[in-house]
Amino acid sequence: MEITADSTSGSVNRPEAEPPIILLPLVPSAFNAVLDMRKPIIAANWKLNKGPSDTEDFIRGFESKLADFPKGVDIVLAPPFVSLVKATELLSQSRVRVSAQNMSEQDNGAYTGEISAFMLKEIFVQYVILGHSERRSIYGETDAIINAKVLKAHEVELKPIFCIGETLQEREDGKLEKVLRTQITDGLKDVTEKQMLDTVIAYEPVWAIGTGVTASPQQAQDAHAFVRSVITDLYGISVSEKVRIQYGGSVKPGNAAELLGQKDIDGALVGGAALEVSSFADLIKNGVPE
Ligand code: PEP
């Protein structure tokens, strides 16, 4: 039987008696989109380290190693505010993206010391870390404040790296799931489905951040699976299976492979091990096999 495609409408003309033929649109780009559904994302959170000249030194060293890195991973550097312009200029032709570590939920006005989402966009920043446990515990950021920042980031098309995680006390008291559910539900209030797909979640147990203590791969996987189940409850499975969830908390070159090998772990948010080019580069290579 001859089947012809109508070039104007894209429909298929065939004799009436024949059973229908289902044509699956597996063109290469759609196929890649399926494979890319959860491309790993590894981000360096430099915290209060590296002014513009240290940022430049790092980027020059890091760029020279980029050719060795696996292609299937998004790489993000988050320097302090004063180094962002240097980073976006040096990386303007690179596959490496730049993130801020925080921003204001306000647009402008009498907010001394703050930086707005629009300002970050103006200097070509693409991601912003929001709700890091240090912002929550040291600077008193609540779920409501973090939610306002997440919504503001999406308003200007900055991608939030939205951090959540329990303290040791909360885990020991059996409150892990309650804490995570509240942080997610309140922190992502009014975030649309489309915006959710552009949100990266970083699960960072507070007891593992900067302590050298890492969650076991099983502990991390269990928490990630729970986080994904909450996203399923809020947005449905077709969204939750696409949302990337990073693990953060003492990730190093030596434990990256096992952690990132877990089914629901889609990358890492890295502090200490991302301060040196060699250790961050090894962590990426170990964490994401070719
Ligand atoms: C972090 O700052 O988000 C972090 C995970 O730090 P570290 O890797 O040093 O534990």
C-alpha cells in the first residue's frame, strides 16, 4: 500500500479500508529531548570566596580542562556578587553558566545592600541559588521570603537553584519528610508548571554541608525520591520526572560517582570541593561518566 504525506497539512492520505498506522514523531531532536530529560547539573557554590581576580584565575584554569569533560552535563559557577561580571564576561562563549548565590525579592528602592533580579539579568547571569541553608539559618530567610525570590527570579527568566534540607535534629526527630514537604510547598507556592521545569531543586541536608559528613547514597536517594514524590503531588508525574534534583553536602571527587549514580540524583551543588580547579574538574569527571 502506498502511503503519502500531504506536504501542506502534514497529514497522511491512505485508502479507507486499511487499519490506521501510527507514525511516531521520533525525529532526532525529539529523541534527544527524551534522552536529555534530566541532564545532570553540577554547580559550584563559592560562598564568600574568590573576588574578581581569583575568579579569573579559576576560570582560566577550568576552561583549559573543559575539553576533557563529559558533554552531557550542565556546569554552573556561582561566585560572589562582585565577581559575577568578570565571570559572565570570561564565560560568554563557554558552555559553563553563571549563577548568583542570592538576590533580593525587591525590584529597586530603599533596600541598602541588596541586588535585584533585573541587575543579575543585565550582566547575563542565568541561575540564582535561593534558600541556601546558610541564608535560612544565618540571615533568617523564611519559606515566604524564599518563595518571593523564586517568583521574582522566574519573572525575569533567571533559573532558581532552590535549596531545601533538614537539620540533624529534625532528621533524628523523624521530621525529615514534614520539613521537606513544607519547604517545597511554601517555597514553590504559585510557581507554574512551566516555571517548575526551569527550577532546579538542591536537596542539601544541613548536617552534611561543609562538615565533611556526607549522606550515604541510600539516604540521599531516599530523600530525593521523597522530594520528587512531593513534586508529583503538586505538579503531576510528567513534570516531576523532568525536574532536576541536585544533592549537596560534602560532595567530593571520591564520592561523586556513587551519589550521582542514584536514580533520583541529577547532579550536585558543591561548596568546598569546588574551590580548586583540579578537585572540581575531577568531581565532574567522576560524577558524570561519558
Ligand atoms: C553548599 O555550600 O551548598 C555545600 C554543599 O557545601 P559543601 O560541599 O562544602 O558541603
